[in-house]
Amino acid sequence: AALNGAREEVIMAAMEANFEQVGKAFIQHYYQAFDTNRAALADLYQGESMLSFEGSQVQGKEAILAKLTTLPFTHVQHQVTSTDCHPTTNGGILVHVCGNLVVDQESDKPPLKYSQTFVLMPLPGGTGWGGFNDIFRL
């Protein structure tokens, strides 16, 4: 039992040292996938994940993917202006993003302002990080 506790402390210390790096890498990967191939976001959510998109809540990997792939725009470009990352209890990472959103290549219109907050959790088997909670607002 003592060995497991020590191992958990080492894992937490390593995670806390890298939480900002992990959070920013996740955001870069997430928005690249969102902007080019939303179906690729499937691997970033789990069965327990929840998305709130403009107040509409859906839960589960399939429901979230259905919501994101049927949004009423074809092209989108996220322009991140700020990212804040914090470690959470249970080894998670809280990531809050603010930015500009260019929709359907409407360069003649000012971009929409958005904020998005993620709670990231380690994926099963230590294969990476996934969105446990995702809240998006314009």
C-alpha cells in the first residue's frame, strides 16, 4: 500500500509540473481537429464525458460527436487569445480558453468571441488526455 501511495505522489508531482504543457498541447490538438475534421474529436471524449454547448447539454462520446459534427457551419477557425491551466484533484487539468471564432470564412465580418472550459482527465491505460467536461459559450 505504501508503494502505491508513493507512486501516486510521484505521478501527481510529474503531472503538476506538466499541467500547463499538457493543457496547451490538448488545446492545440483539439482546435486543429475541430477546424479540419470534427469526426477526429471522437478519441478525445469518453462515455462519461459531458458537453455544454451554448447551454445545451449532451453526455457520452457518441452524443457529443453527433452534436459537434452537426453544428450549422461548414468551416471554422479558432484563434486562441488566452489559455489558463490549473491542476485539479484526482489528477485532472482545468483548461480555460478565450478566443476569436471565424465561421464559414466570413472574413468581412468581425470574428465571434468565445470561451471554452475543459476538465481533462487521463485516458484509460495512460494513453493521453481526454475531455471529461467541456463547456462552450459565444
